[in-house]
Amino acid sequence: SQQGEEDPQALSIQEGENATMNCSYKTSINNLQWYRQNSGRGLVHLILIRSNEREKHSGRLRVTLDTSKKSSSLLITASRAADTASYFCAPINTDKLIFGTGTRLQVFP
Amino acid sequence: DGGITQSPKYLFRKEGQNVTLSCEQNLNHDAMYWYRQDPGQGLRLIYYSQIVNDFQKGDIAEGYSVSREKKESFPLTVTSAQKNPTAFYLCASSMMAGYQPQHFGDGTRLSIL
């Protein structure tokens, strides 16, 4: 199993700005997933990108994957105060997800 | 609505006491998971189950026990052997173990009296 490492640990932006979070991992993967966690709540699955995909979009979310660099990024465009949450990546090559410590995003109105 | 229900939302444990956290899902998922989250930290896997009557230890199984007698239910017991049980516990499920997205409950916060 392996763990994703998110960067930065914390990010503060104004509403309307874009937020970019990065994830690095160490070994080969089958897919990589991104999750969001609002304070005191469970995680919510955002998007899954397979190892043979380079980019995926879902609404205001854009995820990229570079398997040669063993990295992924999550871009949230036109951020809103409701996007304030922690974001986790989970690279997967076995039967378990291993989460990193996440990026805490604060979006100010 | 389909989903995962964890109960109770808050739980207090006395020293030397075992407590059981409930997790029920009506998503018809085969796989279920228990995670522990400490403040400002990521999730650590305690136990997971891919099918009924079978489960595997995760990274921090010591002091915990589980059962999977029904597909819908995966209760977690925090035993007195777990010396630092104060944490936020999250249950999740997925269609199959491994590559599928996981659906999470809203957690149980366990504290020591």
C-alpha cells in the first residue's frame, strides 16, 4: 500500500480565485481518487482518474495525472466559500485506499 | 436515500470499558471499512471486509475488533486494550474492495471520560 502526500498543507484564497492542490506518490498505481471532507463530517468522493488517463473534468474540478512524475493535481476553478474543506488524494494499487494528511482549503467570501 | 449510517455521533468511554460503534449501509456494497482520524491528520485504516464473514486487519488493528455477520452491518468494538481511543471514527463502503470509490458515513467521535 502507499500513501499520497498532499501539498500545500493549507491554502487560503478569496472567492472567485482558483485553488490548486498537488499529490505525490511513490509506486505505480491503478487509479487515483480525490476526496473532500467538510469539518466534522465524512469524506465525499470527488473524482477518480485511471492510470491511463491524463486529465479529467467534473464541473468546476479538473484533475491531472502524470504517472511519469508520480503526481496528480486537483484544480478548483472559481472557488466558493462552500469549497472550504480538507481535500485528500488516495493513490491505489492494492485493495486499500491510503490517505495522506490532506490540504486544508479556506475560501474567504 | 441510500447511504451509510453511523451511530452514535458522540460516544464517551470510561477507562477499562469496551464500546461498540455501529455502521449500517443500504447501498448493497460488498466491501466495508473502518478508519480512525486524529486531529489534523489523515485517515488510518483499522479493519476492512470484502465479503460477509471475512475481514482483514488494516494498519492499526491493535485494540480493535470487528464482525461482519450481515452484508449491511460492520460494527467496530474499541476494546480496553486500545490505550488511546480518543479519535474520530469513520466507516465506509464500496462496491468491491480496492479500486472503487468509497462512500463514507458522518463519523462517530469517541472521547474518554
